[in-house]
Amino acid sequence: MKLSEGIEWSIHLCTLLAALPSGKALTGAKLAEFFDLPKPYLAKHLQSLSAANLLSVKKGPGGGYSLARSAEQITMFDVLRALGEAGPSFSCTEIRRRGPSGVGPEAYSKPCGIARVMRRADQTWAEELKSVSIADLNKEAAAEVHPDQTHKALKWLGETFNQ
């Protein structure tokens, strides 16, 4: 299964917003600048995240995007669902019913074994994504991020909020 790069972007955006001081927000332009992303494409993802009530938008000076609820309450699965990428990865077309070996519908009382395995895989995948919150990702990143990156990010944020 291949997910769009928008998933990576959106999860990173949420982790950045979760790390902001209380009451602070970042504009779409500033979020695009922080990750060096194209603004129009990013705007589409911000709109989807907002429509799913993962982000809130405040207009006016000091406005921008912030998390709509706590980082502990937003999971990776929530982000995928907001972007329309949390559905099943497999769609069974029941080809076993076609061709020279196909028989009447009464012979197919259960989904085929392939479909059952794929559904179980999707369920396992979804459960794992539901078990990891944005807060969990930030805790993990705090232990792994290079000190220079932290310093540069804090400097950028300080400059951004002092403008």
C-alpha cells in the first residue's frame, strides 16, 4: 500500500502544532515555510484537517492553525481518515465467480480467503494507527531529534512569533 506524501506532511504539521506554546498558531504560509512545502498543495491538506476537526483556524492578527483538540486525542488514523486514506486497501471483485469454474451464488457463502486475509491486515493496520497519538510521536521525536535541529526550530519559532 502506498500513501500520498500528504499523509507525511499532515502528520508532521500536527506534531509541529502540538509543540507550539499554548494559544499560539501558525499560518498556512508559515507551515509551508517551516517544511519547505508548496503552499497551494499544503492548503488543500490544511482544509481537510480543519474539516475533520483536527485543526482549528483563527482569523486575524496572531491567527493561523492550531490543533482543535489535545495531541493525545488525535491519532495517526484520524489524520489518514481526514485525508481520505483510511479506507480498505483491497477491494475484492470476486473473480472466483467468473470464468469456466464459476458456479451459482449459493456456492459462495463466505468471502474468499484472500479478501479475509486482506481485511484482517487492514484491521491490524488501523488498530496500530489508532494506538499512536500525535503526543506519542512528539515524545518519540524528542528523544531522537538532533540538538541542532531543535535549536534551529526554536529560533525560527521565536522569530516567527516576535514579528
